[in-house]
Amino acid sequence: MNLLSAVATDIVPTRNLNLLYIILDSVFILLYLGLLIWKRRYSTALFALFGGILYTVVDFGGFYLLSHTRTVYINGELQGAAGTFWVLLWMSMSYGITNFAFIWVLIGKDKLAKYWIFLIVMWWMIAPSIAELGGEPTIMTSRTTGAYHGWMGVALVVSYLILIIILLKREPKKAFVNILYLCLIGFCVQFGWEFSLLINGIRPMNEASIRTLIVNSCLETNLGMPAIYLIYSLWSKRFREDLSRPLATENSGAKEEIS
């Protein structure tokens, strides 16, 4: 535990951005949710919104109010609770919605997954370049991780251990998830946006940048993957993507796809 905390001490994720980035990203998120609804991916849209709300509670409630590890500066001035909340609300809803949609469509093997994932990754990579039209960054967010990364590591080990015990109790042919695939999804979704922040200059390059990229990608989203899959497993037994009730034959393994 002490080793985990010591490793995390130097990891201070920071972002520098401007107002145009927030505006453009907010429009993209609304369009993305609109596309999901248009294609009747109601379960995906609901889970994505749940992710945004969860990230907001964790970031503002946990990191800012409880652990005091989150700071927000606008035009060089440290923001109080109100200013911090609005910035974190956008940031949490943005990454919560995209992360959870990314995870849900891959776990559910959505036949349109290539389009949903492409839109997210394309936007992560290109949005910062478009936002440069809005001038220099005036908004800076940062958080220290030494206070809780160790506990995140413990949560990750425990959650995957519980999932492995569940899998070991089943016969191999009845195992309901490929645990390596699940872990890879968790790594890739975090790595995708961490990498895009780094190469676009939103997250500054320094001696801790690569450590931040790798440790956060291995840890922060991955710790919730077992719980997310259990939620998906329970939800999909009761609802299809369009929120209609699945047929008995679908619950036994033959699921009907929606176009």
C-alpha cells in the first residue's frame, strides 16, 4: 500500500484548455447522444448518462469536496466551489459519457460498435486542434493522486479477484466474460483520451507524463470494469438496447440485434 502511494505521488494530471474547447465538446456530446437515441441505443445512452453523473459525483464530491485534491484555475485565478463545479460538471459529463458508451458498445458487441468508437476516438484526437481557433488556454485543472491511487489499486485487485472467483465457480463453457478482453477495454478507453490529451498539449509534457499515461490507463477505468460488466449482465437479461423486454430464447443465449 505504501509503495502504491509512493509511486502515485508524482502523478498530477493537469489539463490546459480554452472556452471554445468546452463549447465544442458539449455540442459533440449532445450530438453523440442524439445519434444513439436515433439508432435506438437507449440502454447505451442511459448507461453513458449514468457514467457522466457518476464521474461528476466522484470528481466534485470526492476529489474536490472530500479529498481536496482537485483545483481549477480560470485566467490564473483559483476558483471556489461554484466555478469549480461548472468546469468539473462539463469535464465529468464529457468523459463519463464517452467512456461508458465506449465500454458498453464493446461489452455488448454492438454491430455498429466501429462507428460509435470511431466517433469518440476521432473527436478526442481532433477536437483540441479545432479548439486552437479559440485562442490561448485560459482554464487549467489539476488533481494530485497520491492520496487515493493506492486505494484505487486495492479496489482494482479486489474487484477482479471477486470476478475471477465467480468465473472459477462456473464451468469454462459457461464463463460469461473473457476477463482479458474486459481488462483490455478498461485500459484502452482510458489510454485513448489520456494519449490524446498528451499529444495535443492539453496535458503538459514533463518527466511524469509517461508514468501518468500508463498508471492512469492501467488503474482508473479498469478498477470499475468488473462491476460494469456485472451491471451489463444483469441489465441485458431484462432489457434490450431499445428497452423492450428480451424473449426467453434471447436470455438463453440467442440475442436479437437491432439495426
